Amino acid sequence: MSQVQLQFRLNGKDYSIQADPTQRMVDLLRENLHLTGTKVGCGVGECGACTVVLNGQAVTSCLVLAGQMQGADILTVEGLSETQIGSILQQCFVDGDAVQCGFCTPGFLMSAYALLLHNPHPTREEIKVAVSGNLCRCTGYVPILNAIQAAGLRLAEEEK
């Protein structure tokens, strides 16, 4: 395939790389940039394991082409701890035992980050909707929902 020059911002850093514009974003992140926190689950956008934040919105990166990264601002789980929301979310997941095998965790964190970015005080129902595209086989979802809700509460406390 032909290569194009892609320029984008990833985890707060500017990138300019040669890539096949028809390659999936998840593959470019994992194979070209060696950011393996974004997982490949189903490969058809149904499990949410590959969720990243693209221009402020949670997207399943297995359904996004590398060409769509041109000029974009992208956040992966590797850059999450550098943000206030991400740092709080990660700590709440640990404190709330919201991690079992961990395979789905990056996707849940990124979906939750996108939610809290736009709505720092979500209701339980809004949290459920925001993570409805993420599947987990281990935790039964309650600890995950509790952790996201706790992160929203901590954000509210820090605003005071």
C-alpha cells in the first residue's frame, strides 16, 4: 500500500510519521508506535477493548483508519495518567477493585475519560450509557461503574 505523511498529536506529543492511510488506527498504535495498552479484542467495534479518545470523543480504534488521524488530537491509555481526570480514574479503578484480568480496563478507562471530560458529574445512568460499548468478562460491571462514579465525585471535590 502507498504511504502518506500523517501528522497528529498523541498523548500530548506531536507526531509526524509515514503510514498506510488504510491501516487501522489500533494497528498503527500497537505495531508502528508500540503503544500496546490499546487492546485488540473483537476487531469489529463491539467489545470496546481498543477504545481511545479522538478529538475528545471515545472511539473504537479498530474502526478508525490511520488516515483519519491526520491533524487529530488522540489520547490512549498510556497518556491517561498525565491528565487530572485520567489520574483520578486510574486511582479509583485501583481503589474500587474495578480490575480483574485487565484486558478490558484500558477501553473502560478511555470511555470513562471521554465522559468525564464533557460531563464531570455524571449520573449512574449516564455512566452506564457511556460504557455501554465496553464488554467485561470478569467483574460484573458494578465495580467499574462504582469506580467511574467515585472519580466523578473526586473531581467535584477538587473543583471546590
